[in-house]
Amino acid sequence: MSEARTAAAGRGRASAPPRFYFSLRSPYSWLAYRDLLDRYDGLADRLEWRPFFEPDELSAKALAEAGGSFSYVAMSRAKHLYILQDVRRLTRERGLRMTWPVDRDPVWEVPHLAYLAAADEGRGRDFVDAAYRARWQEGRDICDRAVVGELARELGLDADRLASAADDPGFRARGVQALLAVDRDGVFGVPFFVDRYDKYWGTDRLAAFAEAVTARTAPPAEPPRAAPEEHVPAPAGDAGHAGGCG
């Protein structure tokens, strides 16, 4: 990359809004979403929400043709068993009840491109909320187009448009752009937060991210106003004062 392009990329990162990479697949992303809304009032409104999803064969091919790649490492059985225990602990701490879903031949473009369709209508976060509830609290298969259609109807959105977003070439192209953003920001897992040059991975890094964003974007405090001077009349017959001049 030339020096000019490197400098331009640096300026782009410095001026970009803070970003929240979320996945409707991940239980940790769901928990971070809950913490974001429950513990950090107003922060969610200041973030750029970006979907993260494992591409299917069609998206992977288009991503490679666009010069991007997707970092993914298959989960071991030991890690899977650990996550089952860990998520159970974390949900109990938060007073949440969950139902672990069963994924059958999932195509993650189905819910995540539906999110883009909902976002076009100004309802992206509402769709995220409905999809997380359906997946993690009701155990429903959000890669089922019929389920996505039901969620759309609950929100008063076009059920056919959201349910078929993964079959639409336009949404597919936007999905590839979303994956390119994942690649550019070096996102390797979720939840993932980015603030300028700083990156934060994991639910337990949300607090540090929130503190950094708040410190950087909070309006400067007004300096304290000086108290008005009290006028004390001079004693009669003496216009001077001790140690005065002239």
C-alpha cells in the first residue's frame, strides 16, 4: 500500500464512529447486547452496528473475488462444552433464562441479511432484539425463513422481503460488503468493539470500550463560574487601605 493510501486509511479509522460487531449466532454477542442496553444508557445509540456472520459457499466465493477473507477456526469439542458451562453461568448472573437452540444446516445469511432489510426501514435494532429473543430465549431456528418472516410480521415489516433477503442479489452484495468491513477491522470473533485504532473483544471488554468512547466523546465540562465580587464600602474618611499605593 502506498504512503498516501496508508495515510488515508489511518484518517478513515480515526474519523469512523465507534463500532459494534454482533452476531445473531453467538451467545456471547447476545449477552453483550443485553449488557449494552441494560448497563450503558444511551451508548447503543452512538454506535455503528455491523453484522458478523460465517459466509456460506456463495458469499465466501464473492468475498474472495472482492479481495477479502474470513477468519474462522472450527470449534473443538472441549471448547464447545466449556461454552455451554460458561454461558449458563453468565445468564444466571444476569437473571436471564435461555433455551439452547439446535442449528440444522444453518445459513447465517438468512437472519443477518434480513437485519439489513430491517435496518433499511429504521428497525434494525428491533430485529436484532426479536432475533436474539427467538434464538436464545425461545430456542427457535432463526435460519428458517418462516421464522424470520414471523419476526418481520411481529415488527410490522414486509415478511417476504426479510425472509427472502438471502436470495436477493442486492442484499447478497451488501452482505459481502459487511464481510469486507469485518476483514478490514480485523474482527476474528464476537462481540467485537472498535473505537478508532483500539479494539475490544469479548463481553468482558465492553466496560473498557464504553469508558473509552464516553471519555472521548463526552462534551467538555463547563468551567465553574466565578462568584460575583462583593462590594464593601470603604470606611468613612479613609479612601486608602493598608499596604496600598499612591
